[in-house]
Amino acid sequence: MSASAYSVFEYIYRDAGNFKAWGELLLEGRLTTEEVARLTARLEQGELFIAEQIGVPTLYQELWRQCQCEPSDELDQVWHEFSELRVATQEDRARLKLWGSAVRLLAQLEQLGAWDVTRSQIANA
């Protein structure tokens, strides 16, 4: 499969102090413009999601590692932020482990009833 048959889902975890950690998922396949619109329509405010609820790796620990800080009731929150879904490059394919398919990610979002903040490890800490 060529690199253009893969996508990269880019996302961010941002705490209340505006410290950020970035994540990327290599996905098999690509979504159409209409499918991307369906994906963002399922996100809170068109961009927010609870990673644990759809099986996306969380970025909390990465943020804590980068800022050399501990979890904080004042700064941490449950939402991750969708950045973009783009065509994967050859470098992406070499660097990232395949997470799943773009169609599967869309299906997970469309099957979701409602976002549940109690599903986040931050909400239960």
C-alpha cells in the first residue's frame, strides 16, 4: 500500500496552563472530505474528545514528562483536541506504528452515544 493510502490523525493534550503534548496515530486508509466532516461533527465543539472513550492513546503522561511536573487537579482536564487528519508521508510510515484504520476511527466516533468525562483517567485520579 502506498504512503498516500495512509493517514495521520494529529491531536493535542492541552492543560489549563496551556502546556501541550502532541500525538499522532498512523491510520490505514483515508477519509473523504464528507467523512472528515462526519468525524468532526462527533467531536465536542468540533474538536474535543475523551481519548480513553475511543481507545486513542492519552497524552497526559507525555505532557507531565515534558514539563517535569506531576498531575494537577488545578491544571489537568479530560479533553484531548483534534488537530488534523492528513495524508501520511513515507517518513510517517517509517516512524509511526500502525494504530488502526481511518474507517474504524470514524465508526468508533459514530457509535459513541455521548462523551462521558468519568471515562477519563484524569476524572478518576
